[in-house]
Amino acid sequence: MGIITKDLLINFLFILLPLFLLQMIYLLKIVYRIDKLKDILVTILSVVSIILCMLFPFSVGDGLFWDLRRIPFIIGILYGRKNTAFILLLSMLLIRYLLWGANTGFYISIITYTLLAIIVNYVSRYYLKMALVKKVWMSVLLVILSTQVTYFTTFLLFNINLSANMWVQYFVITIVGTLLATLLIEVIRMNSDMLEKLIKAEKLEVVSHLAASISHEVRNPLTTCKGFLQLSYEQEKSPEVKQYLGTAIQELDRASDIINDYLTFAKPAPEKVEKVSVFQEVHNVVNVLTPLANMQDVQIFTNLDESNQNYISGDRKKLEQSLINIVKNGIESMPKGGKLIINSVVDYPVVRIKIRDEGKGMTQQQINRLGEPYFTMKNNGTGLGMMVSFSLIKGMDGHISVDSEVGKWTSFTIEFPMAY
């Protein structure tokens, strides 16, 4: 094994160390609900890894020092925040200048890593939405591209000739290191997501058991109390007492609605499976919520597929309830008015409904918690409505996904298998 290979393998250990720390901190984040830490975690660990790699380089002469800093540089931009590319580029060039000064290698680094930061930052917009295989291929292609830029910059611009054996060793180790680092960070992310889903599923299971065991027993005395209060309200003459009785009846209705949500969540499977027209149900939901939208100065626009294939199998009432909860939340997220767009399309073998608002939006952490009991973005909400919607859609073999941009928009995409 050559000297360059031994030195670069030490660099690779400095890449693995921050990844193991990332795994530990992800676990702490999940346990203690540290949402803000996740945003800057990848950036911090990438800077640490870059500095460690640069402290233990392999000198090839002419002011050139080889290391594996480009791996955490690329990984950090792909998985980090929007400003990560600028932070990593500035940090890397500053450390490079402080360690070895403004020599030939410094100018090669400026050209190579500035171009690399621009390209990788553009790719990062789409990277996290790619499948695992595409992510691996993309990260490897970016490393190959950057090493080629380094090679041609060194050879053509600065006329520095290095042996082919050294270049081959460097290329191979860099590509293999990038491949392993990408796979490791994807495994860490998948483990973290799986643990969050497991915790969420346990919470929902507890709520389901509670709903099934106590909801009926609590609703019966509430109904009795409401009946006597209504009788008193009809007989009482004093306006002040009538006001108190009216408030009590409203609160009992609110409590009854919460219990109904629990009951619905406990039995998400359709009680009556029938062939349901998505077009008709969305149209009904729009008619129901148009008065609320008018009060909020919200305009509802629809583009619905009316073909004879827009049918799904499920419970008509539960589908309508789910859509009402989602559309109502979209309307309420725009207190100053705006547009709410509802599209439905038949895309064999699914029927897809898309609901997009121009509200205040959500962060990725808030999106991940949607559907949890008692998690809500509203001041007076309970989170049960969205929890019920997620449960009902899942009970009808549907799938729901959410995209959002803070301060601009939120989009719900719901897919159901077509009914034949």
C-alpha cells in the first residue's frame, strides 16, 4: 500500500467520526425534541471534518496538499442548510490559507471548490427528494467531476505534472470514500426517521385504545347534561343566565366534537365501502366551506377531473370529513386572505387530490409531526382533526404527503387506488 493511500485512509477516519457523532446527536434530538439543532448539525460536523482532513494531508510538492476534504464538503452541502455552501467554502479557503499560505495549491483550491460549491448547491435543491440509488450515483458523479476539475486545473493552468499512479490512487479512494459516506448518512437518516415513526405510532396506539375505552362512557353523561341545560335555557327568563347557559351548551358541543374525533380515530376503517366519486365529494366540500372562505377573504379555485375513472373505494362520509379538515385548515392558515387551489386528476392506477394554500407554511420538523395527537399550528386547536384525517385516509388505503415553504405555501397530496 502506497504512502498516499495510508495518509488518505487516515483522512477517511476523520470523515467517519463526525458521522458517528451525527448518529448519537440524532438520537438525542429525537428523545429531547431538539428541532433547531438538526438544522445546523450537518454544517458544523462538515466543517469539523474538513478541518481534520486538512490538518493531516499528503504533500505532493509544488505547494500541493492532497486530502479528502472534498467528501465532507460535498456531503455537507447536499444534506445541509441553504447557506451551507457559502459557509463551507469560506471555512475551507480560510483554513487552507492559514495552514499553507497563498501558494499554487491555494489558487487551485479557489478555482476547484468555488465551481464545485456552485454546482453542488444547485443539485442540493433536488437531492433530498431523490431515491437512494440516485443519491449515491449523484454524490459519486459530483466527486468525479470535482476531481477531474482539479486534475485539469493542475495540469493545464499551472503546468504541474504528477504521476498517473498517484492520480489513480487519489481518484479511487475519493470515490470509494464518497460512496461509503453517502450510504452511512442515508442509513443514519433512515434509522432516525424510522425511530420517529415508531414513537409516533406508539402515541397513536395509546390514543386509539383510550378512544375505544372511554369515549362512549364520557359522551353519555355529556348528552344528558346538554339536554337539561337546553331545557333550562328554554325556560329561563334572565338574559344573563341565558348567556351562561348558552356558553355551557357550546362548550359541551365542543367536548362532544372532540370525543367524536376520538371515536372516528379509533375506527378508521370504512364502515360502508362503496364506489365514491372524488369529483363529487370535492365539489361538496367546496360548497360546505365556501362561506368560511368568504369570511376569511379566501378564494377557492378548483380543477377537477370529471371523467368516469375518478372513483375510489371507501366511505363517502369519512372521505368528506378528511377533506373538510384539510381544506378548513388551509383556509384558516390565511387570516389575511389568499388563494386555495384544489386539483384532482386520474393518474392510473391512482386518483390524486392536491390541496395547496398560500398560508404561513411549515418547517420540515412541523411537517413530520403532522397527524400526532395534540400537535397543532392553531392557537385554539387540538390537533385531533388532522390526526383523524390522516387516520381515515390511511384506513381507505390512501397515502398523504405534505410539502411546504415557510411563509409562502403548503401543499397536501392525497392518493387513493382507483376503483374498478
